[in-house]
Amino acid sequence: MTTQAIYHIDGRAPYNCEAETLRDAVALAVQAGANLRGANLSMANLAGAYLSGAYLSMANLSGADLSGADLSGADLSMANLAGAYLSGANLIDAGQDSRGYRFIGVPTNGLHIMAGCRWFTLDEAREHWQDNPEAGNKVAAIAAEADRRGWIS
């Protein structure tokens, strides 16, 4: 085992632990309830990681491999998921709109929708984008898939 440091986007190392990989270190940090707000996890291999309940607000997850990761209950508000690999992750990726905002549904105390810097409940998302048909369609697609998965009733 080696010491793994999870760095903040400003270069600080807010969390250190003994782990084989950064993926293991992130899972240990989440298990310990560490605040990973603003963590720089760009290009990290987090495939299959148990990140349920993780506080990843404002984290840089650009290009990270989150395939198969459990993100239920995670706070991804204002997280950067540009180019992240999300196949099989416990979330719903509705793709980008014409503005370049990626719409993600996360099972967090019901359903939350992230797009750009927005982090809304389903009702808040519907209200916020009621006058934007393209965004509204993405929200509707996320809601339909979340209903199919049994995340909402």
C-alpha cells in the first residue's frame, strides 16, 4: 500500500490515506464521510466505485471513468463531468443540449438533475426549464427513465 492523496482543484490535498489506488482512496474517503468538495479527480479510474452519498460538489470529474459506479445519493452539484465515461453508472445521462450543458439524473433523495451549474430536484428542474423546450425534453427523458428504474413514483 502507498499513501494516496486526493487533491483539491486548487492543489491542496484535503484527504490522504493508505490505499493501493486512487479509486480505493476515493472509496475510503467516501466511506469515512470525507468532504470531497472541489476534488480534482480528472481522468481518475473510478470504475465500479461505491460512491453512494459522496459529497462531490464542484469536483472535477472530467474524463473520469465512472462506469458502473454507484452514485446514488451523491451530491454532484456543479461537478464537472465533461467527457466522463458513465456507462453503467447508477445515474441517467440524457446527453448535451445545444448550449453544451450535459443533463444527468442522480438518485439522491428522490431524483436530482444536474446540468451545467444547476442542481435541481425534478420539480425544480421542470419549473426552471419550462420555457426551454430542449432542456424540458431532457428533463422529461430523465424523469421517464427514473420512473422506469423505480427511482420515483
